[in-house]
Amino acid sequence: MRWTNTLIPTIKEVPADAEIPSHQLMLRAGLIRQLMAGAYTYLPLGWRAIQKAAQIVREEMDAAGAAELHMPALQPLGLFERTQRKEAFGSVLIQFNVPRGNRLIPMALGPTHEEVVTDLISHCISSYKQLPLTVYQIQTKFRNEERPRFGVLRTSEFLMKDAYSFSSSVEQLDEIYDRMYRAYCRIFARCGLKYLPVEAESGPIGGDASHEFMIPADNGEDSIVYCEASGYAANMERADTGRKTPEIKTSPNAAALEKKATPEATSIEQVSKFLGCEPSQMIKTLIYLADGEPVAVLIRGDHEANEGKIRRALEATSVELADEKTIQQVTSAPTGFAGPVGIKCKIIADHDIPLIENAITGANAADMHLLNVNVGRDYQLDTTYDLRNAEAGDPCPKSGEPLSIVHGIEVGHVFKLGTKYTEALDANFLDEKEKRHPIIMGCYGIGVNRIVAGLAETRHDEKGLIWPLSIAPYEVLVIPLNTNEEEVMQTAERYYSELKAAGVDVLFDDRNARAGVKFNDADLIGIPYRIVIGGKGLKNGEIETKWRTAENAEMIALDAGIAPILEALEAKKQEEYQAANVPA
RNA sequence: CGGGACGUAGCGCAGCCUGGUAGCGCGCUACACUGGGGGUGUAGAGGUCGCAGGUUCAAAUCCUGUCGUCCCGACCA
């Protein structure tokens, strides 16, 4: 492609609205332009990078035995009503009525395709002999983000690869899940990303039912609990800590229980300020309804309760914060003054709770808190649980080494779905004994544009982007230094056409611009291999080549033609593939 | 949806407090010189100051409303 025939609007200054590197660089390098909050145009360079990523995704999905198809983005709203996801999605689901004659048809723009694909499969599959089956598509998804942000990382319209597997047994599902998991590792490695498979929520199937694939990045939205020593990685909802139940006994330093008025101080922050104490000295008493039964959950004041852990500890199917009325019944006080002492319901506590000497808690009376509360003397615990979010420094559940919290960009998610959608939409199969069962599903998503944004976010220097060869919009950039010199232009044209004929993705900077402009743009858009043709070199019978990542250029002889360039590209591809550590 | 900031030429910004002919840099157009890291000169083009209403002889500037964009938080199958 000739530079003058395409659209690469590079920007010298940093756009005011962009804060994070990927957003700034993608704008500056002419990859994207914003249409409105949460909706971006991909310009030729950006779109080519996306297509490269999509192609890698296709190759690996096909190799993993999945079949590509294409489903409508326009979907009947009724499907979402049948799976109850109209409510679950809420304002995220973009919906509207479309006039058809004198009727209005309620529709939605697909935020994902579980409903559509399950509906499809329910009509096509009826026997266990047709299973397992995995299908996928690469398609634009629509989710109304209440607050789009971070440029192209969080938008209301984005390109997603979504795959769905259908199987007749959990064993079949497990096998497909492992295959998808490996395909994902290969995809992200081939794209040149440093990625982390992270344990995520366990679904209805239980066990290792879900992994998120994260790119570690300071500007990532998600928090990952990570242990360098053991490789343990889990998201905040899921992460266990290696803490154990401590000895539960009254502290020898226990001071006399004291009741203190704390008018209108209901939050940890307010009370700690009012009493001049640290939040870590306080016990937060949260009243939950576990399958309808009230339970008091004790968490240290400076910690975050984790509902998933609470649900598992109680062996409940549903857990939600109790309503005002329940709290009033259990604590004899309005919300904000609950405490373990004398509370009228079951109590469970986090591991850290018995360790707090002379704690401060609600007094189960309006506008009152208790000081010097101690376990054993003032309230009783048989055991303790891991009920809070992991924090940096907590022991790793595998190695016992301190955990760290790293931020990440979610680029992929694999999930054992189970039969939620197949039951709701009547997608069944007949087994060998003519018994009907709902098909068992898995779903597997990749944010294709996040692959590109993730690379921009993590691979750049002060001059601009640094693409790996596998995703680079063009592999080679040919720069004739002075377009007025006939010999320079003829030579450059020759290299351009020969490289193109050899199947290399080559961009030809045929602009009549100064060298500085071309070099700076070259660094900004980050094409991996640069070939410079100038008068001085030609006099010596040489042209200059330089890798974007290299410090210095190398001269190669004109006589050699494009052969050394093709060799260098091939060697670099091998080198990148080796370095990426692509699993088998 | 709560909190904060900002809307002036394609981009980055000044002017606003204290109302009185809309400016700077980059980019763009033409010509000339120049030609290995955003070059120089000359001459130009381009703006209903986000939008609406109000105050005033007079509004980019003051007031009210509204729309948009960004950031923090809530939310995110």
C-alpha cells in the first residue's frame, strides 16, 4: 500500500481527551478516531491490526475443532425474556421497537449470543450422536456502557470472538474446555501478549469452571490476585487466601466492655472518625439473608466482604444483604449499629476477627457502639472462615508466600455454562436410551479489539507503538528519502513491488516529505522493519534496514535484492514465536 | 446515576476574573529555496467562541438552562 493512497492521519500533539498510553498512541498513530463516547472508527491501520488478530483467532479456533458461522446482531427481545436476561442485563441491553406495518417488534442489539446460538442448536440438534459441537463467530457486540472509558478498552460496540460448545456429558464439556483453554493460550502468545490465565467464578458446574485471560497492565480495570512463587492467579471474586483459623480465645489484654453513644455514626468511616480509632480495630457486622435466613457476618473494618465466599461458607444457594426490616428484627436497631454481642441470629466470622483485641462494634442499639469487645468473653465463635477479598500481603493458598495485587485487561474468558440456556430455550438431546436431557454448554469469548489495544498499552516507547510482526498492520515500511531524486524513487519502487510480490505486507511512504517527518511517523506507527533508501546509500550500492526495536540500522547491498530482507523477516518471525512460548 | 473538570479554526491552547473589531503554535493552500530525525521565507484560506434563552447600547467574557467530552466512583452476562 502507498501511504498517499491510504488514510494515516498521525497527530504530533497528545489529544486532550486521551489519558492512557493505548488511547493516546492509537489516536496519534492514526489507528482510531472517536465518533462518540464509546464508539470508535477503526482507520485502515487499526483495522488491519484487528484483522491480523482475527486471523490468528480463526486459525486457532479452527485447529481446536470449532466451526465458524455468523449470527445476526439484531435479535428478538423475546429470547432475552425467556432466559430472564432482559432484567439481568438491564440498561446494558440496547433495545428498541421496530415498526413492521401497524405493529412494533421489540428487538435488541446482541450483547452476546447465548440465546441466539442455543435457539439455533435447539432446532438443529436432537441426538447425542450429533454431539459434541463447537461453533464460533467474530462479530460486533453491543453493550450500553453507562460510562465508556479508556479509549477503545471499554466501548459500547466492540468486536468479539464468541464460541459456544454443546456436549452430552460433563466429561465432554471438560475436554472441550481444556482444548479451548489451550487454544486461548496459543492465540494470546502468538499475538505477542504477556497474558495470565486467572481463576474466575465457579459456575453451576463447580470446580475449575471459569478462567479469565488477563494482560497485566497498570491501567487495567480488573484486579488480579497473583503469586509469583506458585503462579497462582485468581480474580478478586474468586481468590482464596492461605489464612487459617486462629486460636479462638479471649485476649489477656481484654479491657472492660464499654458502651458509647455514637449519634448518627453508622459507617465504619464515620465511627472511626468519631471515636478516633483505626478501621482495623473495628468489626463490621453485615446482616445477610442466606436462603432467607438472617446471618451476621463479621469482617474486620478495613476489609471487603466477599459474597461468593460467604455463600460457600454457609453452603447456601443464594446470599443477599438483608433488608432494613430484617436488620431491625435481628439487632433491635436501625442499620449501622449491628454487632455480635447479643445479636439474635447465627454468626460467622472471618479468620481475622478473633485476632482483634478490644474491638469496636455496633451495640445492637440505635446510635450506640461497644468498645473493648473480645471473643470468648463477649461473643462466641466455634470456627472462622475466609470471607473477605484477598489483599496484598495475604498468604498464597498454594505457596504461603505473600500475594500481590496486579491490574489487568481482560482479553478472554472461558466458562463452563451448564444447562442454564438449554433448559430455558428447550435445547435437548436424546441419549442412547431415548432419554431427554438438556445439552451442556460452554462459552468462550475473546475481545478482539482488546488484543490490539492491549498491545498498544503494553508495547510502546516514548516515540510510539512497537508491534510484533504477527499483528503489525504492515510488516515492512519502505521509505524513499527524497522523492525528487529519480534513482532513489526507482529503487524504492522496485523494493516495494518486489516485496509485495513476495507476499510481504509492505507500506510505501511515497509522501514528498522531509526525512524527519517520515522517520518520526515511522516510529509512531511502529511498523517492525524499516527500509530507508537514500542518495548516500545508493552511491555505496547499499540500502539501510532497521528494526523498530533496534538501536542501530544495518546496511545491506543493493545487489542482494530482497533476499536478505525476506530472510531477516523469517528469522524474526521464528524468534518472536520462540520468545512467545506458544504452548503445543 | 453520584462527585469533579472542560467545550474558542483540523489538533494543542491563550483571551473570560475587570463586557467594547477573535488571537498564538502546529497543521492546511500557493510559490520559492531546502532535502538523512517534524527545515526556511513570502503570500494566503479557515472560527455562528457547543447550543438555547436572559442581562446590556454592546456578550467568547456576566446569569440561567441544555447538550457534549474526559476523569474518579457506582454499574459492567
